[in-house]
Amino acid sequence: MISRRQVADLNKHMKAFKKKNAQLVVIGNGPEHFITPFREDTGYKGPLFTDPSLETYKILDFKKGLTSVIGLDPLKAGIRALSTGFWQKGIQGPPLQQGGVLVVGPGNIAHYVYRSQKAGDHPPAEEVLQACAV
């Protein structure tokens, strides 16, 4: 699941992505009608797709399961999200599916893969930007 907070955080670095000639693309997993509210909540204006079939998530071997949403770490992440104005507005996709970050190119070379292990587990934006410098 892509986190509103994660996208909003990455969105703050759009100028830095452009300087590195990198294009940020977001792929969610909810129904298409959630795209507009997601954009409004995050301020993200870039390419945004959805994959309710979860094929992209399966290909990238992103974690899925009950253990990824239960426990102290996901609770802490939820509290952090709430404290910064991002709260879960109902289920918008498979709730047990975790997301991640993939940096590809130039060409079809994956330079960086981050697979979130639990809800709220995101790489630092600076780390993603560094991977874009390859």
C-alpha cells in the first residue's frame, strides 16, 4: 500500500528529482476513483497509476500479510502519520499489501529496491534521491 504520508514526503523533493533527471511515478493498488482524493491529500501532480490486480506488487515481491500491519512498529507509524495530518480514510486497497520503492534506469536496470516490511516502513527520501544519481 502506498502511503499518503510517503508520497507527500517525496513530493517535497520534486525539484531534487528533476535536477537528477528522475521521474517519480506512484503506483497504488486501490480503485481508480481514489486517485483524485489521493492527489488532493498529498499534493502530488506527477504520474499516478493504480494496480488493483497487485501484479506489479507480486512481480516486485512486495510483502503482503497480517504480520505486516500488526505490532508496535505499525502502531507507531500510524501515530506519526496522524501527528502530521495523514490518517487512514477507510480502506482504499488491499490492507495487508505493503509497498516499496524501485529506482529504474537509464534502461531496464534496477538500481535500488526497497521492500517495506511493515506499515509505515519507508526509505528516507534522501536515500531514494541518492539512488537516482546513478
